[in-house]
Amino acid sequence: MASRAELQQSIMRELADYSPKIIFGTEEIVGELRHNRQKDTDELFNLVIQGINWEIEVFNNCENIINQKETVIDKSKMAAAVVRLGKVLQEKDDIKIAACLEVDFLPFLRSMEQASRSIIG
């Protein structure tokens, strides 16, 4: 059975591969919500949220190596971002949702990508 450290390294490799895809998808959905809603915007949005949730789970399970040398991801800021997203989702305001994704989650996703790349070398 793999050790926790081996599993975390494996997850970091998966994260490094996945991050550019979720960043691209998040940027796309921000654009669609702001300017050009499509027939499949809601479907894409749900996929983006699933991807963000996966990255949050990765952070929660790998925080000790992500923040090992310095605080790369501030857990309290991430939690506040999740709360903000919940509030704007209730309002069903595409512009506010796009702003929340852009201001709160894209920096998180980019930080996670950088962290994964520095960890795996």
C-alpha cells in the first residue's frame, strides 16, 4: 500500500495535469456569464464547479505539502470565497457569479497549479 506521501505526490502530478484545463474552463465560463451565454453555459458552469471542488479537496488533503515552506493558499480566504460564491449563486446574477469566479477562484486555481509544479519539480 502506498504511503500518504506517495499518494500526495501522485495527486500533485494529477493536479499539475488538470489545472490548466480547469483554469481554461473557468476563464471560458467567466466570459460566457459576462458576455455571451450559450445553450450549454449551465452545463459548463456545473463542470467548472465540480473541478473547483476537486481542487479544494486536493488542497484539504495536501495542505501540509502545499503550504510546507510558506502559505501558498490561505485556507480562511478559500473558505470565504466558497461562502461568497454560495451567496451570489442564490442571487442568480451571472455578472456577480463571473466576478466571484474571476476574483476568488482563478487566483486559487493558479496558485494550486504553481504549487503542484513546484512540488513535483
